[in-house]
Amino acid sequence: MPLQAIAIKKITMSGKNKIKRFSDILQYPNVYESFDMNSEVVVLGPGKEQTIKGRWHKDCFKNNNPITLELACGKGEYTLGLSKRYPDRNFIGVDIKGARIWKGASTALEEELDNVAFLRTRIELIYKFFEPGEIDEIWIVFPDPFLKKENRRLTSNPFLEIYKKILRPGGIVQLKTDDPTLYEFTVDTWTEHKDYELLYHKDGIYSEPLFTEDLTIQTYYEGKHLAAGRTIKYVRSQWSWH
């Protein structure tokens, strides 16, 4: 088969796979999707709409355990890893890419992880789907560093203001990254912000005993970064509620 035909076939198959995955997650009981940027309504299953804000404990998890978000979760590797480590806590992976969420959501269903859910929406809109104090902790794991657009970085001031709307008093926000620019920017931003207390930061987490065992969870991308000799960095901050 000519190379051009092979390439076209791969693109076609890739498109079909994405369509199937979008169809799958519409049926999944652990994936909530937002299709209207001006609404707080989410879709859970075909034709089933609901308001989930303030109702995650009751309607989704059926318990009152603390909730952790993984933002820009991709395939949800950290969400899944944390959920297995802490069965007495709840975890929600947030991403806009449905084809990525499909992998994590499928794994959670296959492994019967009842403390895992996924929310497909834009991260700047998460305040529409959580009540103040509904979230205990936020993980940001290997996000796009947006080297030319500081305000789009998930650790920038505009996003810190959004996190304040949903975190409990004293809630934790933490970053794991390989990017030195994002790391330095985050340390500076979180140090200067009057409502956040910088608790810890480390450029090179594996150079000494880990600050938290949760850092032992490694994503596919972290494996690639380590293989390429890149240094993994970590920053931890707390919303200092007044």
C-alpha cells in the first residue's frame, strides 16, 4: 500500500476512534460534561442533564469524603493513582479533551473505582461546577507551560483566584512539572500572592527523600521526561483563608 494511502487510513481510523470514544463517554456513569459555557448544567449520559454544583458528595460519590481535583488530567493517570492509594477519598479529573478522559474513565469503570469521576470542561469554568469549600486539594501535573502566555498558566494569578472560589479554607494546590520556566514562575507567583502561603518547593524532587509519597505516582510523560534526563520539580501552596 502506498505511504500516502497508509497515512490517510491512519488518520481515518484515528478519527473513527475519537468518535467512538466521544460516544462511549456519553454513556459512562463517571463522566460529567459541560457543553454550554454559560450554564452550570452538566450532561451525564444521553439526554440526562443536571446541576452538580454542591452535589458531588451526594449525587456522584454517595459519601462525604474529601474531594481532590486533577486539572488538565489528560488520561487521568494521577487521578487513578491517587484513587487507588486513598480509597477513603474522592478524585475528579478535569480536562476539555474527551478522547483523553475516555482512557481514565474506562479504566476506572473496569477496575470498579467508585471514588473516581471525570469532568469535561474548560478549567477556567470550574467554579461553575463546585460550591465554595467543596474541594480539598488540587493537583496540576505536567501542564502546558504556555511559555509565551503567562496568564494561561494554571498556576497564574487568574487561576489562583478561581481556585479560591472552590477550595475549602486551608486547601492545598500543588504543581508537578519538568519545565524550569513554569517552576520558577510558580514559586514567584505563589510567594507573592497575599492569599496563598508557599509551603514547599523543590527543583529536583528525586535528589532527596520525597516530600510526599504521592510524588511516587508517575505519568507516561514523566517517564519520558526522566528518560530524557529532565529534572522533575514540585511546588506546594495553601490557600490561607482569612
